[in-house]
Amino acid sequence: MRAADLFRVARPGPRWLNLTKTLLQTTVFWTVLLLVVPWWIVRLTAGLDIPGARFAPAPLTAAALFGCFGLLGLTCGFTLASRGEGTPLPLDAPRRLVVNGPYAWVRNPMAIAGLGQGVAVGLWFGSTWVMAYSIAGGLIWNFLVRPIEERYMLREFGPEYEAYRRTVRCWIPALPRG
């Protein structure tokens, strides 16, 4: 199986079903990637005596950041499910190109949301290792996943996606043109 085969357009269905699947996917991803894996990292690294590996937790800052980035992630998922007629999961990808909502400001708002939440979790635990995990996730996404996703988007949506890619930045939000 090629990596590009992981992308499949969602079957036509009611909006409520896409929203329900998106909420379920979000719950699973948040639980595994933002709770279980960071907790596991903290437990595994607890006995290591490496200078700078731990810092004072910042629970209030972490909660505020997690909430803001979580709201962004949920907004992205809702936008993909309602306007894109699919879900954020590549195996159930949107049927329509989504260029509004958070996607009007930046091409990868859901990735930004997830990375921001990962940093917030690192602040919550006071763990440099969890922060490194978040940064590694961003690098993997940018250099391995994003190129595959962009090839799929170009193949699926053609000139419309190419125009979007030329006018909307990948990582740094900008005011929508128009």
C-alpha cells in the first residue's frame, strides 16, 4: 500500500454523520496523542537525571492554550465535516475543497491546533520531553505527511487547490485576500 492510498474521499452522507465521525476521531486522537503518549513520555523520563528535562509546570497557561488551540481544532473539524462533506481523517476525506473558516487564514490550521495543544500539554507536565515530542510531531507532519496530503489535494481538486496553495500560506496565518 502506498502512502497516497491512505486518502479516500468520504461517501456521500448526512452532515450529522460527518460531524459525529469527526467528534469521535477527535476524541480518539486527543486521548491517544495528547493524553496517553505524553503521560507515557513523562513516566518513562521521570527517572532520568538530565538538566533541563523538567521545568515548573504552568497549569493555568497550559489550560488556556489547550482550550484556545482545542477550539481551533474543533472549528477546523466542524468546517471540514459541514462544508467539506467529509472528516479530517484521510480515510474519510472531505468531498469538497474547504477554503473558508480557519482555512481562509492558513492552509494547515488543524495541524497548528494539534501542535499548540501538544505544547500546552508539555507546559502542563513541565516536561521538555513532551515539548520535544510535539516539535517532532510538527517536523514529521511538515516533511512527511504534508507533501503526501498536498499531492492528494492537487490530484483531487486540481487548479482550484493550486490557486488556494498559491494564495494561502502553509503555516503562518494571514488575513484572507479578497
